[in-house]
Amino acid sequence: MELIPAIDIIDGKCVRLTHGDYGQKKVYNEHPLEVALQFEDAGLRRLHLVDLDGAKAGQVRNWKVLETIAGKTGLVIDFGGGIKAEKDVQIVFDSGAALATVGSIAVKDADTFTRWLERFGAGRFLLGADVRDEKITISGWTESTDIWIYDFIQQYVEKGITQLFCTDVAKDGALQGPSLELYQNIVQKFPELHFIASGGVASLDDLHRLRDAGCRGAIIGKAIYEGFISLEQLKRF
């Protein structure tokens, strides 16, 4: 199972939110490159980079941070937040991301997202699915839908998506453990999918359970920054 540390960006700084609430923001480092270099030094190979300013604005904002980290590390970066137009996708790839992370537009405008898959290739996208009670939520978790997570995944697996991460909104940033049952269900229904768990990871035990459940990757954020899991432990894992 691949370990994927997360860096969330507001005003060019490394932050974390709790339950996606911008009012519950904590700044961990003013220089995200320093954090990325620490991850690389620990032997981690991927990075989940989230432009929270972009997510709020509806267009990519912190592409300079992406460009800096991509230029000064060898990390395989997926970048998301504010990718709403084709020019944003192009900016993300031009700035050094290996994968563009997309969520809301795949729900709101399937035709546009399908065109991107055809133009850039489905393998260049990491599809994000935020859920509450197995139903998709969008726009930074502020909008609920009636779309069942399994129908959503099926729709895009048929269009060539191979990598997907799922975040249970109730778990994110709470350090109370991941949604194991949900993730097991997804893995069982879509065994061919490179499925990545996200949200709630608080311990090495959580990582072992996710691996045993068949997850191909796990995104880890707050647990690292709050010292629940050390980089040395991740290196040994």
C-alpha cells in the first residue's frame, strides 16, 4: 500500500482544516517545500497537494507552490483544488503535477470532465469522491447530493478512470480512524481500481487495517502534523 502525505495550501502556507471548515484552520509551516522535502527524505514517493484557496475561488490559485515543489523534489504529485476549466488542467500539468485531482466538476458537469479524459487521458486524473452516508458531497462538502458513491465510481470506471480516492467527510481531520467498512465495500465492488483511502487516519494500526482491507493507497495529513504518526514510522511501514 502506497503512503501519500497531504499538504493543504492557504495563502501559500501548509495548513490543515477540521471537517473541511475554513474557520478551523491551523498553519503548520509557512514553507510547503520544507515539508515536501521532509517527506521525500523519509522515502515517501507521492504527494497529495490541495489548493484550498483555489477550491474556494473556483480556479487554481497556488500553482506556484506546485511548481516549486515539483521543481525541487522527485515526488509524484497529484494536485487539486479549483480545477473547473480546461485552462486550469493545463496549468496544473504545466506546473509539474503528474495527476490532476478532480471532484466536484465530475459530479456537476460530467460532459466537460469526460472531454478532459479524452483530451489528456484518463490516466492523468485522480478522481476524488467526498461522501457523507455513502452519498456524494461537493463544493468543499457544502452541498449534498443523492448520488450513491458506487454509482459514481461505476460511471467513471467505465470511462477509463483507474485511480480514485474517497474521503468520508465525517472522519476528515478528526483523527478518529478511517471508514473501514465503506472502503472495504468499494474495494470489493471495484477490485481493479487503484483505490486510495482518505480521512481519519490516526495511527499505524489504521494503516495496517487499510492495507488489509485491500486499499492500494492511503492519504495521511493531520496525523503526521500533530505527531500521531512520525516520519520514521512511515519510513519503516
